[in-house]
Amino acid sequence: MSPRSARDEWLEAFNAAAKRASQFTTMSGVTLDPVYGPESGPYPGQFPYTRGLHASMYRTRLWTMRMFAGFGTALDTNARFKEIIAAGGTGLSTAFDMPTLLGLDSDDPMALGEVGRCGVAIDSLDDMRDLFADIELDEITTSMTINSPAAVMLALFVAQAEERGVARAALGGTLQNDILKEYQAQKEFVFPPRQSMRLVRNTIAFTAAEMPKWNSISVSGYHIREAGSTAAEELAFTLANGFAYVELARQAGLGVDDVAPRLSFFFNAHIDFFEEIAKYRAARRLWATWTRDHYGARDERSWQLRFHTQTAGVSLTAQQPEINIARTAIEALAGVLGGTQSLHTNSMDEALALPSEKAARIALRTQQIIAYETGVVHVADPLGGSYFVEELTDEMERRAEAIFAEIAALGNGSMLEGCIRGIEENWFQGRIADSAYQLERHFNDGTRTVVGVNRFTEGNDDGDLEILRITNEDETKQVERLREVRRRRDDDRVRATLETLAKDAVDPERNLMPALIDAARALATVGEMMGTLESVFGRYVEVPTL
């Protein structure tokens, strides 16, 4: 009997997923095979997953259309969530306002003027109740883009779900919780790096034991790219951070196969179309080989890099904002052709304000056009075998490996220590700043064209777009709501739970999630819980990069 080819193995996996060999045709009636390639493969769903995670890819299941939403009060955002679900959105992704991202209450003097502006304001369990009111938490997955206060937000989420009778084990979703990239790029940190990593370790251990459907970390390259990195740096820094979290989980007594299957990733979809596709393909291949060969993973799920994609906010222009629809469509198509598992498309008005309802609907419709009209979902990895795409994929991998070597050298062979020391020594920050500077020079000298900014500026003076405006009234309502929570809660109970939290924080071996959930149930505020932890951990002040 002749040995089975890679194509035979792929066909078996495809038929198992599809139940039958589904047929699709072009608009002219040409019948399409589900995949194309030589007998020797590899094919989608086969190690090292360069061509995609699953044999059938989008033929049997589309990506999750996960639209990012959050503004004003929790009730405002709850209404937007329901609009997204009604419009066909299949997952929720929560944006928090700046005070919440920094662990501040809405009545903190530092929060003045920022409450509800760039996301939803969450101060207590009451807000979390309103945020997800009448949404079936055991039927729809929920993503929360939050980092320094991630453990606090997870505690609030778990507490409100359990109040509604939804068990922890039934909750599906993702906590971004990627603190390393905060120091490297986004700068929304509170505690020093090593203390922050302790909180990440606690959430990894807690979700591994209590929440089997929950991804405790979404390792984010998106913000690294938005800060000005190159595609190769985004790829390398993101995967290096992922390796660091695998090593961190070992400190919590977990093996690579306990944690790697529940790590997800979050990449940018920028405007250089083919480079982005190559980046995603290289990311899957690198993660598969490193988790298997460097970290000893034996579970195939550990080798499979699952990722969410968001189109590039930094590519949007305030000039001629309607043409951002075209930019977003091209970037979204790159994410789909690169094999993303979920996708958020930015709205045309986001260079000016939070998206309006109409702009957000157009952004979702952009994904639906790609899914249901273009035909690109009918063939797995349609660009596989392209000389250009394959060489660009190899080049992305080569550049990433060179950066991995530099990071490992910083940590004397440890990616975890290399990432932390790279932050403490401003290595990451310096690399990103240099790349951002070079890119800005190219925009300024015209080497790279930005339509409507440095060329083709006719129409820049056209009428203003109608945008969403967050008023001071929203901030006033949120502050009053917070004060009302403080008036009716049991202060003695709050004080007791915060004292327990502080005591547990002193012991580095104590998992802080149970104490945080108890404090959340007592209606302790986000600012109070974060302030309690700061009294033990201290506050981080970054040394500027020169």
C-alpha cells in the first residue's frame, strides 16, 4: 500500500469537518476545489499551520465578526451591544474609557473630562450588571480590552455572571490582560512590571482551574504596531511576549499544554496588503515550531496560534474620512486571506470620534461583503503557493527569528526575563520609537503616499461628517451613579474585603482572584481595589527613552 499523501490526510480532516465535500462555484459557474496545492502539502490544518489552522477554514465556519464597542455609561454601551447583535455581530468586544483602563474611579480628579470618552466607564459591580443586562453570556463570547486592571475587571465580570446564575465554567471569551505590551507601547500601566506579571499569573491559574472556555490572555501586537513598529517587529515582539507568558505559567505550576491552547493573539491589519498576509502566515508557523520544539508542547492545540485581527486605527485619516471605508475593506481582506479567527473592522469616523451607529454598521457590513459576496472564503489559503507571498512569509520569519535571538540574549536565554529586562532597559521602547520616526519621515518627505494627507487632497474641505459626541452630562450621570453605589453599600463589608486583598497581596504565593471577587461582590470600586494593590505593589514610573 502506498503511503498516504499530505493531501489524503487533509481530505480526511476536511470531510470530517464538512461532513460532505461542499461545492462552491464562481459567479461564472466554475466549480472550486476547497484547497489547491501539491500532493506533498502542507495543507491548511497541518503542522506548522502556515496555510491556516483548520482544514476547511471558512468553508464550514466563518470568522467571528467581533465589533469593538464602548462609550458613555454601561447602559449606553449595552444598547450598542444589542444593536451589534441584531445587525449580525457574533461576538462582543468591550472598549473601556481611559480612567477605567488606568484603574481610576470616575470621580477621581485625574478622570475629569475623560469619563466615557474613549470607551465605557466601569466603576463597580453595578456598572458590570448594566453592561451585560439581557445578554446571554453563556451563548455569546465576550472580549474585554483591558490590561492593568484586568484581574479586577475579570472579578467584576464573574461576580455579575454568577448573580444571574451563569456558572464560571460556562463563560466564554477573552481577557486581553497583556501587560508586557503596555510597557512596550500603549503605556496604560499602573504597577511595576514584575508585580503586574504576578497578577497575570494569578488570572492564568484561576481561569485554568475555574473557566475552561475562557482565554486568560490575548497577546496583543496591535498596540505595538499602532505605536509605530514595523510588521516584523509587531510579529516578533508579540510572539516573544507569548513565549514569556508560557514561561510565566510554569511559575504557577502549569505546563505548556495547560496554558498554550488558551492563549489567543491580537494582530493589526495594516495597509501594506501582502506584507500583512505574510505576517499572519509566519506567525502561525513560528508559534507552532517554537511551542513544540523549544517548549516541548505535545498537544496539537498548543501549536495552533489563534488570533483576532483589527484593522489599523493609525491608518485612518481625519481628512476625507469616507475613504477610510476603502482602507478598512482592504485591511480586513488581508486579515481574512491571512486566516484570522475573528475580525473587527474600524469605522470611517474613528480618526475624529468614537464611531457613530451608522459608521459602525457600515464597518460590520464591510466584513459581511467579504464573507458573502467576494468568494474568497470558498478556498482555504487562496494565496498559498504564490511565489511572492511564500517568499515574503519566509522573510517575515527570518526577521522575527533574529529579533527573538536579541530578546533571549537580554534574558540570558529566558524570554520571560528578556521581555522584562527589555522593558526595564527601554530596549523595546527604543526600537518602536526609531521605527515610528523613520515611518513619519517617509510620510513627511513624500516617499510614502497617504491619500488625502500628502497627496490627492482635493475634497479635504468638504462638509463635516456627523460624529458621535460624548457630553459632560454623561460624565455627571456616571459620577452620581458611583456616589449612589457608595451611599447604599455596606462600608464595613467593603473595608473587610479590601483588608483581605491587601493581606493576600503581601504573600506572593497567594492567588488574588478570590479576594478580588469578594471585593467586587461587596461593591468595592475599581479605584479602591487598584489603590489597595498599589499600596502593596507601588506605582511604576517609566524612565524616558532618550
